[in-house]
Amino acid sequence: MPTLNSSPQPDLKRSFIATLPLGIGMMAAIDEVVFHQILAWHHFFDWGTPAFSLLSDGLLHAGELILFVLGFFMFADLRSRGKLNRAAAWAGFIVGLGAFQLFDGIVDHKLLRLHQIRYVDNVLLYDLIWNLSAVLLLVAGLLIYRHARSALSAKTEV
């Protein structure tokens, strides 16, 4: 039975889930700012008129903002209740980064062919770097989560 002075137990799973939308939104923002605006390599949807391509970037931007707001409120709620596990939160954020990038690289670029990373003769190198970096982010996030889980279970055993 918990005492009145006991601190709340961090919620690993919710800490991870709360920051997933933040990571997804952040990688969408990085993609949009760097590849759509600064480098102008592509738009979210490249096969229409320039106006439609710009509209598709705007819709992507709206989606990333919705994810930021959702993730922020989920994160703030956990933090205010003292249930946030920082390591699990970082893990969720990093997995979100990798998940967006891998989804974009496989589904948007190859399956749906909404756009390519860059329109060059040999896009293979760009695809490999894009998807490999996504996998590295996913692995890093999952390793951080595994470490957070084992650290919490070691802490609760004491």
C-alpha cells in the first residue's frame, strides 16, 4: 500500500507513447524545412501542379503541428503527475523520428511514389542513406527504451 509520502511510479509505456508524436512531428518538420524549402528537392506530392505541390506541403505542415500539440499535451500531463520517465520519453521521441523517416522512405517514396528524395539519375544512394538513418534511429530508440525498462525494474527490486 503506497504511503502519502511515496512518489508516483514513472509510467514507462506512456512516457514512450507520449513522445512518439513529438518525434514524428519533428522529423516531418525537418523533412519539410530542409528538403522541401531550403534544398527544394521535392514536395510532399510532386506529381501535380506547383500550386497543388505547395498545398500538399501545407497539409504536411498542418499534420506535423497537430502531432506536436498532441505530443506536448501527453508529455505535459505525464510530467505534471510525476509519471514521466525521461529515458523512455527520449526513446519514444527517437523512435518517432525513425518511424516517420522509414515510413516516408518506403511508403511515400517507393510504394506510393508521391515523391523521391531527390530527382537524380541514380537515387539509390539517397534511398540507402535515408532508410539506413531511419533504421539507426529506430534501433537507438529501442535500445534506450530497453535500458530504461531494465533500469526501472532494477530500481523497483531494491
